[in-house]
Amino acid sequence: MSKPAEHRPPGKVWLVGAGPGAVDLLTVRAVRLLAEADVVLHDALIGDDVLSLAPQAKHIAVGKRCGKHSTAQRFINQKLIHAARTHARVVRLKGGDPMLFGRAQEEMDALAAAGIEYEVVPGITAASAASAQLRVSLTRRGIARSVALLTPRAGEGEHPSQALRANADTPTLALYMASHESMAIARKLMSYGRDPATPVALVENASHPASREAFTTLQGLSEQPIGALLGTAGTPEGPVLVMLGEVFREILQQHTLLWQDNSTSAA
Amino acid sequence: MSKPAEHRPPGKVWLVGAGPGAVDLLTVRAVRLLAEADVVLHDALIGDDVLSLAPQAKHIAVGKRCGKHSTAQRFINQKLIHAARTHARVVRLKGGDPMLFGRAQEEMDALAAAGIEYEVVPGITAASAASAQLRVSLTRRGIARSVALLTPRAGEGEHPSQALRANADTPTLALYMASHESMAIARKLMSYGRDPATPVALVENASHPASREAFTTLQGLSEQPIGALLGTAGTPEGPVLVMLGEVFREILQQHTLLWQDNSTSAA
């Protein structure tokens, strides 16, 4: 593995999707690039088992979870450019897929402006992992020919409801980074005309052994915070994907029946 | 590897996403399951290099590309159940991600009805692979907080424009299985109010060495068939992902400038 050197041409950066969390849901290409990397700049949510795929590389945590996004992003861009100027092979490891809610464009633009070569390696996004875990297809003939992936988090100059309003009618919705505002989101979707009886599936930490699932309706989502629905005390620790649509009706009914059975046995 | 046996309990089925085509974009889990499989039932579009990951398994092509979907699907379900009743480890290998446009629900329902155990392994979907190849993020702060994945193919009891109408306002669209109807789709999206100047990116065979790309506007998409835009004679052989939205404005402008430069040099 090459050593840092300030005076040679810059190295190359791979923006790599780490997938949802399970280490064997990384792609073969991602595993190879991690094994060959000199430096890995990674999000806060990337697990130690994934990072152990790059044992010889320098690991730099650059993750941010909430807070001052813009400042943090500029800091990450600088770190990334510095890493490429001092190392031959730099992996920027992002949870899920870099091209979906990964703010990869800002990092790619910064690399291009600095004259640094880069490539993108796709990863499994949370919606694919969560639906695989639930064994519910996000699309289904006769029920859902489209799925919208969205985040209610607003950027500068955006209204937070914009993405919700544009997709209120999409048959299947997968909401990323929505757990803090889930009650307000549910109320908004109903105010845009979405049926309060629409089935909702929540998956925390999709693909992890410690994953939690919960099922409710849009009305139910509007009435309790995510933590209460998932049976955790307070805010869930892991990322939660909020999914909704008619494709989840059967799994909701199964869990409702199960719950009724348990209540009857307990009574 | 276990031999077929008609009289023991049924085996287990893994519905596995093969990703967009590049063999190193399979997940580590998919590669392991293929190596351990007794039978692999695969779509028509799965490449020989991917199938060679299961050299000891029986390979059964069950893919359909167009035509009588419902009949074909019942036939696939029967083949899958038969395979699980005669083999211990069955992999059902699907292009992309099984839970997105893979008709996995029909296969899972058939397996459940037959009392056969199954799991789903997610794969890289074409939208992730195509955007990685183009190095354009599908979401972007201030421009696109949501992306809709959809197909204009209609099922029984559905109107073909349903998915298009529900998502006409979504900032980024990725249209699967849309190449045969691309001109009509573009006209419909414009009739639903989408700006004719909306940038469009076409990617045939995302992630393959033989991938082709083309860039135009929604107006341009309405005026020429996909093959002409991609520079192929007739219909493209590989699957084409049609993507559109403001996130593609920069790459469209770069290609337009390149084209103008070439025209000027040639003149």
C-alpha cells in the first residue's frame, strides 16, 4: 500500500455505497476497493465490521447526523481533497447508495473543481433492504407501478413540504430521514388527500440483526412518535425508513391479527 | 452439493437481486448463495459471467422479455415450486433488485401458498447503477428531494398513464421498461404540465462495458425513438433506463457543448 506523499499527482477517489448495514450486502466491487484503499473517509453510521474490510487503510470518520449541514459538508469536501492529494487510493464510504440522499453531488463537484479523478460505486439503498427484509415488493402489478423515494428534510430555499406534496399520490412511498418529523409528515400527507387508512411499515436498522419493524396506518403514524410505534424508549438509535402504500396491506393485517391473538390469549 | 430427491421436505428459495449487469456489482451475499445453490432459475437478461458464479448448479432460464406476462408468470411460479420440491437450495436470480419491478410478489405468494420457505436478497437497481455511471446524484439539495422509480407498463385493470400522472411533478424520474413507448411517455408528461425543456438522460445497459448514454430534453424525447437518440439501428438490444429532471441539466449542457464543438470542427 502506498504511503502519503505531498509532491506527486493527486490520487483517485471512489465514492462507494456501503449499503444498508449488513457487511455481506456490500458489493464485490466495494469490498475490493476497501481492501485496496489507502484512506477511507466514512459516515458516522458505517459499522466496524464494514471498516474492518480496509484493515491497512487510515480511517477518517467524517459523518454528520444532524446539525449544521452546510458547514459540515464544506469540511468533508476539504478532508476529501486533502486525502486525494496525499494518498493514491481514497474511498469515500457512504451508507446506502451514494446517489440517493448521500449529498454526493456536492463532493463530486468539489473533487472536479480540484482536478481530482473520481468514480461512483452504487450501493443497496435502504428501501431495497427494508422491503427485502419484510418480503414485500415495493411495486406490484395492479397496485403500485411506481415508488417514490424522498426525504422531508428541506435544504436552503426549499419548503419542507415540497417533496411530500409532489408525491402524495405515488402508490408506494419510502421516506428517508423522516423519523423526527413523522407525526407532522403523516398529518401533511392526509391533508394532501392521502387516505388515513393507508398501511405504513416502519423498519429501523434494515438488514441489521438488531432491526425492528412496526406496522400501522397513516392515521396511526400521525398519533404517536416513531419510538413509541417501534417499542423503543425515546428516539430510535438507528436510521428508520418509513414506508407506506397499499402494498403493505397484507403485512399490516397479519400483524394486526397477531396482535389481536396475543391480546385474546393474555385476557 | 445435494442431489434432487422427491421424498424429502422441500428446500429453500432465495430471491436474489443480480444487480444491473456488472458481475462485481453483485452483493457478497448473492455470490455466496450462488456458489452454494443446487439450482438457479434466472431471467433472460442475466449474463453468463454472473451464472458462472454457480458452476455446480443446474441453470434454468425462465426469463420473459415481452409478450404474455400472466401466463409466463404462472409457468415461472410452477418451475420455482418444482425446483424447491426437488432441491435443497434454490436461487431465483432476478436482474436489478427483486422488490422493484421484479414481479417478486407473485413468486413469493406462490411459494408461501406451497409452504416453501423463502428469503429475499436485495440488489443494485438500475437507477443507482445508471446515476453512478453518469456521476449525477438523483437527489440534490435545493433541486430534488425526491425521486420516483416507475414503469409505464400497465397491469390488468390499470390505466397505462396512472404511474406517469401520479409522478409528473416528482423532481427526478427514473422510468423502467419505457423504451418502446418513450415518445408517447414524453408527450404525456408534457400534457401533465412537465416542462418540455426538462433534461433527459438515457442509459442503455447501465454498468456494462457496452453501455450507451444519450442526453436530450423532454421535447427531444417526444420527437425521436430511443434507438435514434442512442445512435443504434432500430430498437436497442439492452434495457434502457430513461431518467429526467433538473439534476441532469449540467450533464446535458456539457454534452450539448461537446456536440456543438464537434460540429464546428467538422464544418
